[in-house]
Amino acid sequence: MMFARLLSPYRCPPMKILVANWKMELGVRESVALARGVVRGLRGLKEVPHVYLAPSHPALTDVAKVLGRSRVLLAAQDVFGEVQGAYTGFVSAKQIKEVGAGAVIIGHSERRMFAGETDADVARKFAQAVEHHLDPIVCVGEPAAVRENGEALAYVHDQLDAILASADVSKRRRLIVAYEPIWAIGSGVTPTIHDVREMHRAIRERFEEAGMERVSVLYGGSVNSENVYEFVSDSEVDGVLVGGASTRLNSLMELIGVVSEVS
Ligand code: 13P
């Protein structure tokens, strides 16, 4: 690794990424305690992967304080697609930025499902994130029936086209896309690495066609400490987006440990 780095810095694969999506699982105090545990756990480690913690909105400010100048990054779980105004209960990109988050999850399937978000909504959110210099973590992924019909690639392609048309992605410093097949979320079932690789390649190609080469493509859906190695050790997988297994300190640190081994 060292030798390769001396020869050419460009030959080293970029650091892998782990995004911990705590969904609505943890309270503010629990989020703070877990964030504290992560910061402590990473202390003294020379090389750590890019770790993003995504607590729910009420915990963002307190978790931001805990993360302070550590290497752990803060992400929000959602943002609204408008700049400002009479939008009760919504949160803007500017507000998210203000409380110290540097990234935001966009278009998660649970938001598409429970809040009725459409591709057009997701596109507006994406544009807001880009505009306010938040790293967008865009979620895409197909339902089970679409996969069974052999239409998963086309389905995800359409989801990507909606966001690609909405903002000038070529200016992005970091852009993250998470492939999360809906049927794999919280189910304990995962796609084969072959299917993940095929989808990740297709996502990357779509961005390259749009003139954007620096996209990181993560896998998400029932990732745990037993299966994480298989995903992150693959060159097509730049990291993982984890729900359930990221809400407990032990399993989160195990996941981070595996991801740093392959980074
Ligand atoms: P699980 O890891 O609990 O399956 O959730 C995945 C997910 O939705 C992450 O955003």
C-alpha cells in the first residue's frame, strides 16, 4: 500500500465510507451517547474510514457538539426541497448546515413510502443540498416485484435521471449514491454480490455519462458485522449505508473496524 502510494497517489482506492442511519430509533440522549462512544472508539486510530452519523433532526445539534473536531462527520436524514418559507415542520438545507451537518440523506425509500416522496421531490431536495454545499447521500433501489421482473436496472436508472436533471452535479466535491434495494432493508435478506456489483457499475456509468466521475456508490440493506466484509471488500462498493446494526455501539464499532481494514 505504502509503496503503491509512493509510486502514484492515484492508484490507491479512495477511503471507504460508512453511513450510520439511525432513522427514528434513538432519542436525543441515546444519540449523543452513541456518538460519544464512536468518537472514543476511533481515538488513536491512524486511519479511519469516512464515518457519517445520521441522527434524527432533534439530535443534530447535540451530536454536532460531540463530534466537534473529530474525524466523524454529521449527516441529516432528510431536507426539504424549498429554500425558506411557510412550510410547517419542514427543515431547510441552510438550517441543516447551520447546526453543523455536512451531508444529508435524500430519497430514502422509507421517505418515499411513508411521506409519499416522488422522484421530483427527491430531485428538488438534491438541488437544495448541492446549492448549500451539503454532501448529498442519494438513495435509490427497487421494490421486490421490479427485481423479480428483471427491471431493477431500468428502475434505478429512472430514479437517477430525475436527480441528474435537477442540479449541476459536475461541481460537486463529493456525491454519494446508496443502492438500497427496498426488499433488503430490515429484512435480513441481501442481494448477491454479483447483483450489487452489476447495479453499482450501472450507477457509476450513468454518472460518467453525465460528466461526473467522482461518485461514491454505497450498498445498504441488512448490512451487519457478518456480511459487511463481502460488500466493502469489493472494488465496486465504496462503502455501506447501515440502519439497524448501526444503532448499537458494539456492532457499529465492529462494522467500522471491518470497513477500516479494507480502506
Ligand atoms: P437496515 O440496515 O436496518 O436494513 O437499514 C438499511 C437502511 O435503510 C439504511 O438507510
